[in-house]
Amino acid sequence: MNTYQYTYQTCISFDNKVSKHFFKLRCLPYRCKFQTIIEEDFSVSPCKNIMRSTDSFGNELIFGSTEEPHKSFTFASRGIVNISQHLTIEEPNHIFRLPTTLTEVNEDMIKFSDKVTSFDNKNIIQGTLSLVDALHEKMKYESYSTTTKTSAIEAFSQGKGVCQDFSHVMLAILRNKKIACRYITGFIPGEGESHAWIEVNDNGIWYAIDPTRKLLIESDYLKISQGRDFNDCSMERGVFVGNGFQYKQVHITMTEL
Amino acid sequence: MKTLIERKDAVNTWMERFGVKFGIYKHGVFHEQLFPFDSVPRVISHDEWTILEKGLIQRCNALNAFLLDIYNEKKIVKDGIIPEEFIYSSKGYFAECEGIKPSKGIFAHIAGIDLVQAKDGTWYILEDNLRIPSGASYPMIARNITRKVSPQTFANNHVAENRNYSDLLKETMDYVNDGRGINVILTPGRYNSAFFEHSYLAEKSGAILAFPGDLIVEDDMLFYKDISGNKERVGAVYRRVSDEYMDPLTFEESSVLGVPNIMQIYAKGNVAIVNGIGNGVADDKGIYYFVPKMIKYYLNEEPILKNAPTYLPYFEEDKKYVLENLSKLVIKDVSEAGGYGVVFGRDLDAEHLKEMYDLVDKEPRRWIAQEVIDFKDLEIIEDGKYVERKADLRAFVLTGKETKVWKSGLTRFSRNPNSFVVNSSQGGGFKDTWVMEE
């Protein structure tokens, strides 16, 4: 078990004042056996109407709205969490076996995965890790090479992407083999932006695998949210009345105590 | 009766003055047209109605049990009655609704069940509409006007009252509202095809007609804000906005018709949404096939009303039959509504038949096929003469404390003598539906 302190902050600035800003955030640690929350705080400003709930995937939500005209909008959270190995004993819900628009496969992806493993030996986790290794020969990591709307097929075809795309490609291939798997958003030690990885179900146990860094996750990752793909896990969704461009800055730190 | 028929034009003039219209988009342009009314009513005898009523209540109770189950325990899947991919790949299924138990456990408060009667008198269920079925206001207002134009007709015939639809609606809303606040009807606005109905039902049921932007989520509750900024808590929303547009922070982001974050407080049970979100999984044309099985599974009863004989190409055996008999079947795209995506095999030439064959072969899950039912035609008056036309009946079933069937319904007919499609969006007309008392 490791103890970590994390801080998270997103600041959105607008060219012109906006009013009636509605938001929904997923930026608090996921509640599960391998994560124990020791301390937790969050703030949203400017805003007085703030509410909490969980969504249908069990993710913690902060949501609300503000009618105060503003040019910048900031939300932040911080806390201390004890983390042990990422393992969850739970039968998978059917929906994690079905592709979403972001996690569909094409012929090339099927050919690629069939070459690496047939999952015949029944060792799903070993098979997934071999696929991850092989995937890095097909796709290279390149910042800003995709957007949040890029599908697994698009990322695989262009041969590059970020952590989100490596995760989507793996989910697409695994779901094509009827293996239950899900998308995870969270933090990793250091400083920067959020990270994405996957969880794969093998015989009723969820294992966490990082397709970008090619490893089986132990106890140094902080899980924030889970879902079918990026859309279920987006850390921030908002709609507002006003025009002009918005600029977003995200800053995350995570340090071992 | 004779006076009523003679004064058909008077009735239609009245309707025009009342603004009984529906909107339609043709080639992307909004038109408003009158919904042509035919004065000859469809008459359903008391005995016939008693059976229909029982069957409809049974069906809607099973559909409600199914929705609650599918978004919670999923027993019907675990027990192998319905294959899981049938449910989870349905476009009407929303993972965002997993675990939601709506107020009083009701998902389908207002069901529009479409039926047809065959020549031998048997009624068949054509489809269930559990999202936002429209049309109840038309027979209400038609009755209102026909009673004015020809009061004698109603003095001589013991026709069940149908102007009380709004009372049933209010009763249903009040029950799921459970004293939390006011009732509102949320309309997408003026350019919606059923805007006339939204405003009419709001007026008659005493609900407030809310436009997008009038509703706001605060302190875990829903509020209606009036023009001077006063806020009033809302307990039940009868929404006429589709699921995908109901919450831009949960579903379609670009939607300006919905209420941001309403899903969160709905999931918490702090507001009732009529009809529930995610009902599309139960009125999917593919799930239709399984409704008789649901009735047996949840209610342990034999279905009282029949489905039209239906085949699911998803099952190999059915697929074989469908492909071999394509030219005599009706093929329906499971994801389309409003009479779109309905193809009669006999209308296709060899080339299109081959196209259809390939589509069914390639994407079996997307289609259902049904035997063509020999409809019992109804008489309508055209240019002063009686002619026979295809017609269906949309029965409205409302579920609150009890499940009740409105003693009337929307009878739609095709004005084209060769068409079987009666939807108003395809140019059909309507009749009043008389349910006889005794």
C-alpha cells in the first residue's frame, strides 16, 4: 500500500464574458476497495450552486451552474489517498463487452490482433500484455496527434496517438474478442495532465493495464473514473451562454507521502 | 349520426379555427398542416373494449416491469429469456440509466400502443410507443367540436366520455410527482410537430407549459422560473423532448432543448420524468418480438392480445424464412419511427428485393419481418361518397397508481387507397374513436 497526495486544477478562460454556465465534473477519486480516501476537498468558482452525486458507472460527480457573468472559471480538488494493488473482484456488466462508436474495430485491427494472440491459452491478461507490446510497433505516442473525438480506428490507421487512443484501440480489439474491458481515467505520480488506461476482466477479476506505458498496474496509479470509453469518463463537461473562444489549462500533481 | 356526417365541413372549419395542426418537415422546411378529420367514427363495442382494455393493461404492466428490471437486476437476461445483445445494442438503451429507480418504479407512464384489426375481427398489436407518443389531443378536440356541431348524435348514442384524457394525465403526473412540486409539460417549442398538443394538454391538465430554458437544477431539485424570475419547485415533468436532447451534460452536448444536469437529480429520485429516460429499449421493434415472453415471465399470465406474426432474422431459423419469403413480408428497420423504414416486399422490384436481401443477410439485428395482416378497412367519406381505407388505432395507456386505458384512442387512416401506412407524418387523416358504454 502507498499513500499519495494529489492536486488537480482546471482553469477555463473566455475571450468574452459568459453567463449561465452549467458544468459536470469527474475529478474526485473513484470509490473502491483498493483506494481509501484520507482527505478530500474541492472548489468551483465562481459558483454557489454546487451539487454532488454518482453516475451510473459509480463515478463521483460534482455538478451545478452559475449565472454570474465571468471570464474565467476554475475548479480544483486535492486530497490524500491510500492505494493498494488495482484489483477488483466483480462480474462484468454486459455493456463492457460491446463496442462503442469510439471503440469499433476494422479488418486491419483484427488482422493485427490475430497475428499476436488468439487468446486460446485462456490467459487473457498475458494475451493483453503481448498485444500492448505489439501495438507499440504499430502506433507511436505523439502529443496532440489526436482529439477527444478520435476513434480507435482513426488512431490505429494513422499510427499515432496519446494514452486515450492506445486505450481505445486496446478496448476495441478486446471487445471484438468478447472480452469485458473498460476505460479508466486517473492520475499518475509526477506533474502534468490526466492519464488514461484500461481494466480487463479475467474470470471475474478486473486487472488494470496501462497500454501506453506497457505495464500491469500495481499501486501507484490513482483511479478517478471508469466507463465504456472516454465519453463516460470526461473530467469536465460544460455548456454556457456566450460567445468567443475558450482556453483550458489543466494542472495535476501526485506525490508519494 | 347523419347530422354529424352532413356537417363534416363545419367540423373541419372549427378545427382550423382551434388551430388543430401538426407540423412536418419536408426537405428540411417546416410546414404546418391540418390533420384531416373524418366524421364517421370508429365504433368499438363494450364487449370488444373490455378485452382490449384487459390486454393493453397487461401489456403495459409487463413493459414497465421489463424496464425496471433491465436497468436494475436484469433477471430476464440472466434467466435467458432475451439475449443480452438484443438489449444492450438497442439504440434506445442508455447505460446512463443503469441503476435508476424512477418515482414509484414507473418508466412508461404514457404508452401509445398501435393496433390493427384484421378482417376476421382479431386485434393485433403493431407496435408499442413508450417514448413520447403523440396524438391524444386530436380525438379530444374532435369530440368537443362534434358534440357542439351535432349534440343529438351523442344524446342518442351512449359513447364513453373521452374529453377526460387530461384528467387521466393529471392523475398520473400527480401520482409520480408525489407532492414534490408543480407539474410541467416541457415542449421543445413552437416548431415541434406536436406543439399544438403540448399547449392543449398543458391547458387542460393544469400543468405549466415550459420551454427550454425555463427549467433549472438547483440544490438537487428542479425549478421552474417564470418571466419575473420567481422560482417554483417542479415535482413532475411530462417532457416532449427526446431522450438524447434531455440533458446536454449527459447526452447530446449540442442540445439546447433540454435541462442541464436533470439526469443527476432524476437518478436521485428528486423529480419524476414522464416518460422515463431510456424507454426506447422496450419499444424497439426488435424487442417487440419478446413482449409476449415478458408477459409470461413477469406476470405469469398468457398474453391476451396478439403480436402480428413476427420474425427476427437475428435467429438463424427466422432469417432463413425471411430471406426465402421476402416478397410477401413487411420489413421494418428497428431503429426508425413514424412509418419511416417500413418496406413491403411485394412493392419491390427484383433489383430492390436483392438489395433488401443483402441488407437483411448482412445486418440481421437491424430488421424485423412481419406477415402482412389483412386489415379490416374502415369507411371514410371522400367527395361525398363512402370509400374504404386502411386504418389503425393508437390506444393510450396511462400508468399511475393503477394502469388505465383511455376509453377512446386515435384512429388514423391512410388517404391513399393503396397504402397501408397511416402515420400522420405520411399524410394520413384521423377519426374519433367511440367506445360504447354497454
